[in-house]
Amino acid sequence: MCDLLALARRQFGAGVSATGLAALSPSPANAATVAWRDATIKTPDGVCDAWFVAPTTGKHPGVLVWPDVMGLRPAFQQMGRRLAESGFAVLVVNQFYRSIKAPFVKPGEEWSQPEVRARILPWRDVLTPVGTVSDAEALVAWLDQQKQVDGKRGIASTGYCIGGPMVMRTAAARHDRVRAGASFHGAGLATDKPDSPHLLVPLMKVEFLFAIADSDDQQNPQEKGLVRAAFAAAKLPAEIEVYQDTMHGWCPPDSRVHNHAQAEQAWTRQLALFQRAL
């Protein structure tokens, strides 16, 4: 079992400090005692490295977390731990496992740096819709096998940036289990392609939260309307909101554009969704 804050000190010494991550992702009141461990999960395409955290007693709804394009790292472990302290069994995955193990971000690196984008983009291009679906099926099945997960209650999935569409594909592929979905500054939720995530909404049995970055909405203002129309046609509840004065990537606490006040508001809405739907 690794220490989250020690890991953050080693990997993010040039960025947000370990203390800063904890301050930006505070434990809830009456936080459950939790334990965590690394996990390896077999998929049709290989072995996915991941991180699992859950309360030490009882059974709880499972949550599958798809990180942003910078991958599984201490900031997402901190958020996963915070969710677990609120009473959930949380699996945070490395969706880039076909190319590299996590963490793959070095101290001081950011997506805005050309050399970082050049390194990650080929790994991102490997993440096909078909591969995401097969991953989702394997990952949800793994969650259901854990003793900390209550199989009688629904599962949630959350995603950030490129993880947003992955949540939608997860909800469609495992509509038998996924009852709540949350996308934070999701990228490519509704496109003009035949495999656009929003076209999968009729397959879902889910309640959704879409927390949209202000900068994303300014660049693609029609996307939220397409998503809203898809959920309305399927008669599925969806909270779709543009969070004012936010930039793409504003939720993770280690982000250069992190907006703490708005991230806390989105987190609160996520917990309210989970309490209703799971």
C-alpha cells in the first residue's frame, strides 16, 4: 500500500505540493476509514494497471473513474480517496495501459508543453471506442468481484477530459449496472461521427451530470444542446451546466487552471447524483 502524499511529493515536487493536493481535495465530514491498493485487471487487449480504494468495513456502490489525458496520478488518487471516504468503492484506471504504465507524467510537465503532447498523443490515438467498451466491460466486472462492492446497488462512472466520452460508452455498454455518470470538462461528447457518444444515450439507463468548462462551451456551444436533446429524447435525467469562468481541465487539483470554488460545486453535485441514483 502506497502513501498518497509521499507519492505526490516524489512525482509532483515541481508542481502542486502534497499538502496542496490534500487541501484542494479535503476529506468529507465523518469520513469513512479507507484502504487502498494497486490493482491489475485483465482485459481483451492486455493488463490494465489501476488503483482501488474503499472503506475498510461494509459494502458500497462501486465507482469507475476515467482520468484525463494526463492519466492516473496522485491527484486522481486523492480524488478517489475522497470519494471512498464518502462511502464508495472506487477504481481509478490507467486507460493508456496498452502503451504505458502509470504514472507517466514527470514533475513539472503539463499538456500545454508541445513535447508532452507529442509523447501522449500516440497513446491517446490507440484509445478507440471499441477498446473503451471492452475495457469498460472488464473493469465493471472486476469491480463487481470485490468484497467491498455492493452488487445489489448500481455502479457510477466518472470521467475527466477524454474520460467524459468513456463514461458515456461505459454507461451504454454496461447499462445493466451503471446508474450514474458524471463528465467533467468532457471532450468530444457530441460529434458529427457515426460513433459519437451522444448517439449511445438510448442504450443507457442512467442519470447524468455534465459539468462543462466555460472555455469549452465558448469553442463548441452547440455540443451541450445535442447532449441535452439526446437525454430528453430518451427520457433520462441529465444535469448539464456550464461552470462560469472555468477553463478546460479545471477540476483536478493539480491542474494549472484549477478553479477550486467551481470544482467544489461540481463535486457537491456529483455526490448528490450518487445519493439519488445508487
